[in-house]
Amino acid sequence: MEDLIVRDKRVVGIRTCCVTEASGCLGVSSVVEADAVVLAVGHSARDVYESLLSHNVLMSPKDFAVSHFLYEIPALALFSLWLLCMT
């Protein structure tokens, strides 16, 4: 994520940047806009919170926390998807 897209103090999308390990941002951006944006930032979120603050987005603490989310995919389904992508 390169930047947030904010309108009326609401996050309505993100701007991404095509990157390579050696050169960083290549200047090729794409924009993803949506009615709702979920920022699942994890434990290293300082840059995201700084971006929210710089855009004057209103924030409040949440009432609950979800520690882990696990989604299991059967091996056969995963292998089938892999085969589909390879053809």
C-alpha cells in the first residue's frame, strides 16, 4: 500500500505501487476504491496509523479483538487451483 484514498474523513480506497526488491516503487500505481475498506494491519501498523492521522481520518478504539484467523483449504482443492493456473 502506497497511500490511502480519503474523502470526507473516510477511507474509500488505497493506492498501490508496483515494486521490485531492488528499486522500490517503479512509478506504476493502481487505485482500488470500495464502499468499505478493511485495514488488517497486524502488529507493525505504525505507518498505517500515521497515514490515517495525516489524512485527518477519525479513529476510535474497537470494543473487541480477534487474535488469529485461520482458513484451511483442503490439499486437493489447492492442487486443483494450482493446476488451473498452470494451464
